[in-house]
Amino acid sequence: MNAVLFNADPVGINFEDNTDEYDSETGTIVVRLKEASAAAHVKAIVYEEFCKWFDADTAGGIEDYEDASILIWNLWRDSPMRKNAIEKGVRKRSELHYVAKKLLIRRKNKNYFPVQKGRT
């Protein structure tokens, strides 16, 4: 999930070599994913967390989170942790973060990252 946010770079802090830049935001998003039942819910969660970590002006508009939210929803929806999180509650943020990373590694060759405007 961190890689999804880093690639989408909704607040413009991707300088290519600072790949851990969205770790904190990822951590607070992961623990809230059990609330989501669709990509639209994920978009609201991601946007709310970015508004908390940054300010509303820096976070930009909620529409800036569309592509990343769809990818995060797909990762979460397909995650074996989702069922466990829903049934038992999120146990550890680090556990869900690990699973999200593992799923992302499996999918990285499938072009899950849309090209951002102005980037090649």
C-alpha cells in the first residue's frame, strides 16, 4: 500500500529515493480498512487520513485519491487478512501492512499503477 501511495503521490513528496515517505499514512489507513466495503469508502478513508497528516490544502481534493483508492481496495479486497480483520477486528497494524506489501510484490508486474498526469 505504501508503494501505491508513493506512486500516486497525492501531496507531491515523491523524490524517487524516499520510498518510505508514506509509511505513517499507510499505517493509519490500514487499521481503518475494515470499515470499507467499496473503493469509494477507501477513498474517503485515505483522504481523511491525508487531511489529518497534512492539512486540507496540502491534501488537495478527494478526486486526487481516486486511482490510489481503487488499487488499495483491490489489494484489501483480495487479501486473506480482510476476512480475518472483519471477523476478529484488526489485530496488528504491522501484520496488515506486511500482507499488503506481500500482495503488492506479487502484483507489481501486472501494471496496477496508472500513469500519473505529467509523468512518463
